Amino acid sequence: MTVDPAITNASASSDFDGNVGLLIDLLKLGTFIGTPMREGVADPLGLTTTDLRIVLALGGEGELAGHDLSEIMGVPPMNVSRAIAALSARGLVEPGKNQTNRRRKPVRLTDAGQALFDQTLPAMERVGADLFKGVPQRDRDAFRRVAAAVLARIGRWGG
């Protein structure tokens, strides 16, 4: 996917003030981050972007049920179910330890899935090094603080 430089180079906040500009920039970031993650991480590891997101979620959070993954990823439950089935067929995920609640069916990474998760980290480091090249460390640190604050608020979103 080729991205028009005018779209990514121009800050939306120059057209819109305050929170609207910030949200537009955030939406752009969310939209366009998919390409480097797919091309730099998912494709080289033989994963779809949904597979990658599931591997990252399970590797970072541990055992999760499909509905948890759907919620975290903002992906329809059917897509998550298909991806879990595909990852299971490849031996990358397995049923979780807590199978007492028949309605909640958690999955976790297998040893092979954990090894794959471990391979995502250097790939993401390469993508991050390219995307954040020239961005001072203090700005990177500030970005992480702001992202954490926004993520915490999103988790409480109710309207």
C-alpha cells in the first residue's frame, strides 16, 4: 500500500484545533501503522495481521478467551475464532489451563507460539527503529506516557 505523503506528512492538527486535531492524528496513526506492521513483522513470520495481533496479545497478556481477544483487538468474534483455529492448526495456540467454565474457552501460546512471539520482538524493534528514527528519546517517552493515559481512558469509555 502506497501512502500519499501529503496525507502522512501534514498534521491534521494544523487544520483542526485541540482535541479534534489530536483525534484525527490518532486515527491516521491507527490506520497507517498496519502497513509497516504487516510488511515488517507479520508477512516475514508467515502471519496474517489478525494472527499477529492474537500472538502479541497472548504473548503480552497470557491466557485469554476469544471474546477477550475480540474486545482487545476490536475485531469481530468470528474473525478471532477463525484466526484461533488457524493458529491452533499450526500448533501455535492451545486450550488454556482454566477450562472449568464451558462458556469461556481461553487459549494460550504453545511453546512454538511463544517462540514465534519471541521472534516478533526483533522484527518490531526494526520497524520501530525505522519509524522513530530522528525522534528524540524525551519525545518517545512523552508519547508512551500520553498513549498510556489515552489507553486507560479508552478502557473506561462509556460515551
